Amino acid sequence: MKHECESCCALRKELVQLQEASELRATQDHDQCVAMFQQMQELVRLNDAMARGCNRRESRVGISEVEELDRTDVEVERSSTQVQRLQAIVVQQAKEIETLRRRQRDVIADGRVGLFVGNQVDDQIVLRSTLVEDGGATDTGSDDDEDRDEAHCRSAAKKHASQVRKLPLTSLHAQLKGKELQLMHYQQLIAKLEARLEQLIDRKRSMAQSYQQTTRTQQAHLKKYLAYIRQQTTEKKALERHVRELKQYVDVLEKKVVNSKWA
């Protein structure tokens, strides 16, 4: 009986110690669960705030970047169209310049023919005047009239040859020079537009890369927060399971104490 009383006292002491330890552990677990719950609420609040901020920023940045990309696409298309149009103009100008050069060569050839014809007329006039001088001094009045006519013909022939040689060449040369200057201007304009087109393409590529980098960064942040929340949830479940096990153990010990008391 004395041995049983000592055993009961030992069990009671052990039960008291276990109850105190269980209560202390339950209090600690409760405090830890409360702290974890508060942390989870704070994380949820921060996650919601971050999600809203990300959504606003994504919507704002997305809209602005999409609009900017659309504007860049429009500018690229417009610049490309202008370059194609100017290239077509340059091709047309090159054809016109080639036509003018061909006409210039033809006119130069015509001028040489005209000069040759004019020289033949001059030779005929000189030959006729020589024959007249060799024929003597008869019909002096008629010869004077013929000399005047021959001088007039000679002057008209030289004037015509000069016009054939100079005037068309001058006009064609001016046209050719103007076309070449216009072609140079178009080529410079094409170079500027091509440079602008390259800048727009580089800008579009940079904006697309920046948008993708921002999206990847935001996705990485969200994944990290979600992983932390899952970890906290797992730890909370483990603590709750441990609390249940302690309660079951305390219940078993209480039953043992009660049974030993009534035995």
C-alpha cells in the first residue's frame, strides 16, 4: 500500500510536470501560432499590396509601352515606306539622268555634224568667191550683191552651227546638273531616313527587352512570396499536429493517473 502510494505520488508529480510542460508548450505554440498567423496576415497584405501595385504598374507600364511600341511600329513602317518611295524616286532620277546624258551625247554628235556642214558651206563660199575673182572684173555690181548674199549666208551658217553646238548643250548640262543635285539630295534624305529607321528599330528592341525584364522580375518576386507563404503554412500545420499529439499524450497520462488512483 505504501509502495502504491509512493507510485501514485510519483505519477501525480510526473503528471503535474507534464501538465505544466504541456501548458507551457501549448502557450509557446499558441504564441508562435499567433505570431505566424500575424506574419501570414502581414505577408498576405504585402502580397495584395504588391499585386495591386504590380498590376497598376504593369497596366500603366504595359499600356505606355504598348502604345510606345505601336508608335514605334507606325514610325518604322512610315520610315520604311518613305525610304522605298525615295528609292523609287532615285531610280527614276537615275533613269532621267541617263536619258539626259544620252541626249547630251547625241547633241554633241549633232553639233559636230552641224559644224562640219557649216565648214562645207564656208568652203563653198570661199571657192565661189575665188572663181569670181579669177573670172575678172565683169558684172561688178552683180558680184557685190552676190558677195553680200554670200556673207549673209556665211554668218547665218556660223550662227546656226553655234546654236546647235552651244545652246542645247548648255540647256541639257543645266538640266543634268539639276538632276544630279536633286539625286544627291534624295540620297542624303534616304541616308537620314535609314539612320532614323535603325534608331527606331533599336529603340523598339530595347523597350521590348526592358518590358520582358520587368515581367520576369515581377514573376520572380511573386514566386518567392508564394513559396514563403507555403512554407509558413506547412510549419503551422506541423505545429498544430504537434499540439494535438501533446494533448493526446496528456489525456493518456490523466487516464493512467485516474486508473491508478482507483486501483
